Amino acid sequence: MPQLARSPTQTVRVTRPNLKPARTKLDAALIEGFQKVYLFDKFDSPAPTAAFHRTMWDEAANDDNMYCAWAAPRGHSKSTSITLTFALAAIVFRMRDHIMIVSDSETQAVHQLKEIKTEFYENEDLCADFRVKQLLKDTETELIIEFADGHLVRVIAKGSEQRLRGLKWRGKRPNLILGDDLEFDEIVTNPERLKKFKGWFFKQLLPAGSKDCLIRIVGTILAFNSLLAELMDDPGWVTHLWAAHEAFDDFTNILWPEAWTEERLRAVRQTFVNQGQADAYSQEYLNRPIAEGNAFFEREHLLDLPDECYRDWEFAPGRRLVNFYASVDLAVSTRQSADRSVISIATLDAAQYLDIVDCRKGRWDPKTLVDHIFAVQEEYEPVLWFVESGAILKALGPYLNEEMARRNTFLSLHLMVPGKDKVTRARSIQARMKAGRVRFDKGADWYDDVEQELLQFPRGAHDDIVDTLSQLGLALDEVIAPPTEDELEEQEYAEELAEANQSGRNRTTGY
């Protein structure tokens, strides 16, 4: 067995005789065998390989899969399987010769690169059997490995959002990019930061590779609108999403029972629950950013509109007096990546039921947006329109005023002052939902989108519908009023008059 030692120039030398090298086609069986022979005894309390590890290896090793992304639970050896085991196999079996490891920070990527370096410094069997000659270069962020036949492999470490310069090596760009936990909470909870990160991923990271570069991304889903969550639904990617067990309160279908027994999973979950961190457990172990029963808006509070109230202002006018209100979230753009404009229409009756009866949304240019606003005005005649004051309204205002004059239709606008975070602004409508005083037309074609956004708030891909409902909740506390006593008396009189007219009596004599 050759003796490995660091030279003053940071190289590792072996004296193993040179055998003719060849690239070996990788698959899950070969990678698993490689791990057992060369790495297994170094792992802390190793457990048998899980089926999902084999799935990742098979997909990662397939040259036909240009893009792969996997979401797996914390503590389930996803980094060990991909960023260590698969990376080492790709190096020594000569699948790829220019590898870039990317993590949420350069520091973390450097740590992962260090794990690979350690094997070439300390794993004598690995270096001997695969004819490793020396480490030509070993810096904090770069490693170049030379084999006995002169074959070279370069591995570099980068952090998320880092400028990707100087990547060419010997005239070649990276031909394997391993992204390991690219996102962190500060990215996914800040819309502007998340937008910037996604731009970096698609505009800098993916193009940084060579023409035949393979992209392999592994991580945990931190939010419904995170990059990894969106990749799960991208048909251009080979993807899998795994949970440690079936659901928050369902411990069937345990993903890796040899390493994570039900008893262990329950104990870990209880630790999170004791600290009020049920969502964190759901995120880290189930890949669901919001725990069941812990959503900001609970499904049980999303009440259906009773049949007798469905468009009763139209089918049974006068039976239930309601006032109409409209709430608008403005976003003037037709780009698919842009926020949407949303118009939510609600009624309020004397019993303080706020019924959401319509919701219109889209990425509209200013003219189309104004057309939608006037279409709502014509159909519902809202008593008030609620819209947040700000730059978009200022830009749209002159055109809207011009259209009101041209159409001779004037909207009663009530400006909502921006400020407070979105969660705080949503507290009022949340409280009304919990009190059973908000109902939805669940049979409408727009309802499914509304429900999804509510249940995923505040970690969903969109929150513009929630913004309009939040404005309604705040307005209820400030300016919205149910029908007055005079209006109710007028309604009762109209109903009595209608009944009298239907009795067959003469309207003048009463006989």
C-alpha cells in the first residue's frame, strides 16, 4: 500500500504501477459499490443505502439527463450521496473532468470541496486503485488532480450569486455543475432577493457550463416560490421530491427506515413542536414549508357561499341587501415573470358577512387593466374601490382619470396607505375568516387559485390575491359599512310591497 503524505507544495504522490485507464459508464449499482468499498467505513453510523439514493445516482449518471433536481429531507445524506460520493465517482471513473460545486455561500462550497480533498489526502485505497499521482493544485476554492497517465481533473467551489469569472480551464468550461442547498431563508423570504437569485441562476450559473455540461441540483424546499420548488414542476428537468414520511401526523411511508425509525422521527418532530417550530420541521423533513394545521389561513376557515346567497342580488333582488366593494392590487406589465394585477370583488350584508364573489387577475398592460376596472364597475357598481397609493397608481392615475371623464363613469377610490409587512396587513382578514364571517364562491373558476394562494401564504409563489383581501379586511375596520337601518327599512318596505302586489289586490284601492 503506498504511503500518502503532503509535500511542501501541497501534493500527494503514490507509487502504484500505471494501468491503462478508461472511462467507465456509471450507474447506481457501480456508485453504490464504490461507496461501500472506499467511503462507507468513514461515515458516522452508516446505514444501508436507501432506494432514493439509488434513484438519484441513476439519474445523475445518465448523460441524457442534462438537468436534474432533487428535493430531499435534512439528515438523509443527500449531500453525501451527490456532492461527495457521486462527485468522487465522476472524478475517478472519468465521467467528467471539470466540476463546479455551488452552495448557498462560498464558505459552504469550500467545506464540501474540502471533503473531496480529504479523500485524496487520506484514502490510500482510493488513490492507489485509481492511480492518483498528485494534487497539482490545492487552494481553498480549487483542486486539480493528476492521475498516473497524465489525466487531469479540476474541481472548484463557488457560492450562490457569486460572479462566475475565470471558469475556463485548459480552454474548457465546467462540464458538471453540482448545486447543493443553493437557497437559504433570507433569499426565499425577500421577493426582490429571490428574483435576483433566480436571475443569477438562469443568466449566470446555467450558461457557465460547457455545451455538454450536466446540471445536478439537490436541496430542501424552503418556500413554495423557491427556485427548487419551481424546478420540481419544470418539465425540462428530471426531478423528484421526497418527504421523510407521509405527512406531519402520518408516519407511514418512511423514506429511509434503516436510518430514521418512526421513534426517531417522532422525537425530532416533538423537539421542533416544543419550540413552536412545527413549520420548520415540515420544511426540513417533509419539504412542505408550512405544517398541516399551522397555515396562516386554515382550510377549515375558507367557507363556501350558501346556495341561497349565490348571486342573490341578481336572481332574487331585494331579498338580501348588500353593498359591493372592489379591492385592487396593481402591477402594470405583460411579462410572464412579472407580478399580476388582481381585482377582488366582495359584498357585505347587514349580518357582517363579507362574501368574495369574483376575482380577476392577469398580467395586463395599462389599457387592458383599466378596461377590466371599468368592466367590474359596470357589472357590480362598487360603493368603494380600495387601491394602495404608490408609484404604480401615480403612473396609472392620469390615464384612469381621463377614462373616467371619457366614459362619464366615476369610481369612488379609497387610497390605502402602504406600510407594515404583508403578514401584519393580513391579520384583520385572517381574524374575520376565523370568526366565520368571510365566505367564497367555491364553484367559481377563479376559486382554486385563491385557495392555493391563501393556504401557501406567506411562502407561496404569489401574494397579490392576499393583498386585495387584506385591503378589504383593513377597510372593514376603517370605512366599510353594512347596509344602514334606513336601507334595511326600505328593503323591508319593498318586500312587503312586492308581496302585496303579488296578492292580486288593486294597488290603488287595496281591495
